[in-house]
Amino acid sequence: MKKKLFLKTCFTNAAVLILVIFLSNCQDRDDALQEIDYTAPAIYKQKVDDYWNELKLGLRPEQLSKIEELSTEIDINSLKIYNLRTTEKLLIANVNYLQGLDGVIKIIFYVNENKIVRSNIVTLKANDANSNYDKVIVSILNADNKDFSYSGEITFMSLSKIKLLYSKYNQGRITDNITLSPARNGSKTNKTQGSCTEYWWITRSGGEIISRVLLFVICDCSGGGGGGGGGVGAEDSKMSNCEGGTNIFLGGSGASSTTSYKPTLPLSPVDNQTYRFTDPAGVCTEYIFKAASNSWQISQVILPNIIIANNRDNYGILEFQWPANNQKVYDPFTHIFYRYDQGSDSWIGLPATDLLIAKAIEDNISDSQLDPCPKVILNKLKNATNCDIANIFTKFSASNVYNVTIISGNAGNKPAYTTKNSKNNYTTILNNQAYTSSTQLYKAANLLHEITHAYFLTLVDDYSGSQNPVVFNDFSVSFQKFVDTKYPGSKQDTQHEEMANTYIEAIGGALQEFQTGVPLSNGQKPDQIYTDLAWGGLIDAPIFEKEFPQGTNERLRIENRLASEQTGNIIGAGTSQQQIPLGKPCN
């Protein structure tokens, strides 16, 4: 018995020892991962010296003094190297002191094809003195929120100490954000001056813009059209007024334009092979090879927001005043779908799909000024299982992403109407002064009609570019543009009927799921009650008059259904076209 007990004890102790050793090894591996040596090889110290020397060439005395201060105060022995989400690497070094700046001061260098092409000063003020500042910088530039819990402030600046980006974080979440946002104004003051770029200091709190301040204007004094790239003397130092105005030095660019900065796609690629390329301005493009089409296709784009104004030919679609966090936009020319990240002040682009575009339209509907009841209705439409708002636009194969602000207010004698504010920006007023007895089903139909009407208006916007409100108020024009998305220029009734049926089935399906709570299965047609309500949105389209001429039973049925839901009363009582409201009023 003692022998058995002894053996049992030995085996138990051995098992514990093995477990301790195993856990110890695991901990050692974890510690090793945390203690990766990011010290930059000596060759990068030389690259920093070369970079300073290149920057100093041709600078004015006041600009030169700023570079001299940086090159003197940098602690070159603290230089570390990290990988970015692009193909570039990032060098980070401590800075002992810079006049006018406080907090922890760092300088970062972007390395592209073994050459430093850009740089910034970074200051940090953390709530926790033990923060890993390098990790904070890399996480922000990589738009990497995983395990990101920084609390404090961070500011990115040009080498001449012009603030470019400021963010305040609380446990990894941005609470305040300020960006230096460029906007081309195209104005000229003399024949030698090219287009000008305004630089605005845009302050956001809780995601909302609370102030806009114009800081300065940089003009192309060579008389050209402006553009990106170039060395320090080319693009980063421009007169704010070409006739003797002060000189603005943004600083931070050192790369000259060479053929080595053009993508060199691999020869003899295989299916799904990828290739990534980053230009000196920081635009990273990832390509994927598709054997079926024997072509390279873009699979991702990472685009710094600050370069857009100087590259309008390529990115004009993204020039917003001003982008909100997670704002989404579709570029129909490149078929790229972009999303804005305010933390890194950059756009991330992916190949567009119908679903991505449709979800963006749904996300861009603002309801902050809606009364409680219609707000609940709208959210129910957004969150439906199968027939949500995004599903409607997927069926439309929508190609425009636009913004709709829906508010409760006085819409006169109409239940609702939609107006254009600017290109792809619309406001819908839902009447809260009249139609107070209307059912929730009727209000849901109105919301869907107006949201899709705004989509039709984007198509008119693209076609005409007109500012004439008559163009946008003519529903026959906007519905024709909807038909044109599949059948350009078609006047054939069959094709108008096909597009009308696409609209009716999409809206009708959403209304049926809204009312019953039961999603339609694939291929299932909505019930007639809901398609009748959907036809209410096309009453002003020529196809409605053709399908339902005056005096027909079908037209009377549709009109009675609309009237019953609009008033909350029985319409046509005792007749063959009697309609009883299905929906309940808000109150």
C-alpha cells in the first residue's frame, strides 16, 4: 500500500513538474514575442543622415533652421523599425527637445524601396506614463484597433510643426479629432498662378464637426495645375499668394519622382497571386491576378486623405467637405468602395459589390431629427431579416452612394417630400403636422418611397448636373434614369414595366416583412396588399397610367388601399373594392 502511494505521489509530482515546465516555456515564448528587438540596423541611421542632407538643399534660412533643430535633437541611437500595413516600413526615434512642443516627442520616417520618402513629428500625452508610445503610433497608422486601449492625446505634425492630425483617445476610442483637411478652390490671382489648395482645421467631437477654420492657402506659383509628388522645393513649399505672400513650408517630403516608384507587376503570375505597391505619397495598392480574365485587378487601396486635393483627377470622388468617420463612398470609375478612418486620416478601398454599396446607402440614412414613432419604423426597416433597405438597393444594383437626412416637420399638403441639398446629399421631410392618423404601414411605405426617390435623384444628378429644381421634381425624369441603369435611353414599355416590377417587388417585400414580421423566402412574391402600397410610389410615373388606366378596378383598389392606410379608416365600405387598414397608428 505504501509502495502504491509512493508511486502515485511520484507520478503526481512528475505531472506537476511537466505542467510547470510547459507553462514556463509558454510564458517564455510570450515574453519573447513581447520582447522582439525592433532596433533599426545601422544602415538606417545613415539613411536618416542622407535624408537630412537632402532636405537641407535649397531651403530658405527659416526652413533650414527647423531641419537643423530636428537633426540635432534626434536621439539616433533610439531608432526603431516597424512594418506598416502598406509595403512601407516605419522608423521611429526619440527627440530630446523641440521649441514650442511638450509631451513625449517622436520623429517618424517612412521607408519606401529602401529610401526615406516622408517624415513627421509626433507628440504624445498619455494618461499612463508606462504607455508603449511606438506601439500607439504604429497601431494608429495601421488603423489597427485590436488590443488598442490607449488613453491620451497624439498629434502628427509636419517637420515645420504645422499640425496635421490630432486625436484624443479614451481606452482606445476617439473622443476628439482634428484634421488639417485640404480643399481645392481653383482660384487664381494672376496668370503665373495655378490652382490653389485651402487648408482647413476641422474639429470633431463625438464624430460631429463642431468647427471649421481656414488656416492658409497654398497656390501653384508656376502657373501649372498643381499635383502631387516632387521634392521639398516642388510641392511642399508654395507661396500662399504668388505676388509676394508669405511662404508656407509643410516639409517632410524627400523623394524625387523616378521610374523606380512605378509598380512592376510579376511576370508569368498564377491565379490569385497578389502584388502590393506603395507610392512615395503613401498610396498603397494591392493587386490580385485572375487567370480566367488573364488580368490584374485591384483588391485594396489605402489612401491618405491629405493628398486627395492635389490628385483630383484620380480621387475627386472622395473630396468631401468633410468626411465623417466610417463615411462610405463608391467610385463608379474604378469600381472601388472607400471607407474613411478618422484615426489614421485615410481611406481604405475595396472592390465594390452590390451588397457593399447597398449597405452603405442604408448606413448613410440619418434619423437624428425624426420623431420617436417614425424613427422606430425606420430602424425596423433597416434591421429586417431578408427585406431590409439594403436588400432593396441590392435588387436595384445601385451604383451611387448618397446621404439622406430624414427629419420630422411640416411638409405642407404632402405626407413627405425630398429635396436636394448638394450632389448626392438630400433631405426628406416626413410630415408631422398632417397625416397624424396614418398607419405605421403607410409611414413605412412613405419612408421607402422617399429613400428610393433620393436614389433616383442621384441618377438625374449624374446625368444632367443641373441645378434646376424642376428637373429634380419631375418624377418621370427620375424614373427614366432608373430605367436607364439597365436599358440606357429605352422608351419601350416592356422595359419600363420590368424596372417598375423590380421596384414594386423590392418595396412590397420590405413592407410585408415590416407588417407581418415574417421574411419572404427566396423567389416568393409579396402579397397584393403590399404591392398595391408599393405602386403608390410610382403614381407619378408614366408606367402607372399605362398599367392602371383611370376607372379600372385595379386602379381603384390601389387608390383605396393607399387611402385606407393614409387615413386609418375603411375606404369603399360595402363595395367590391373595400379596403380595411392593416397597420396601426403611431398613437
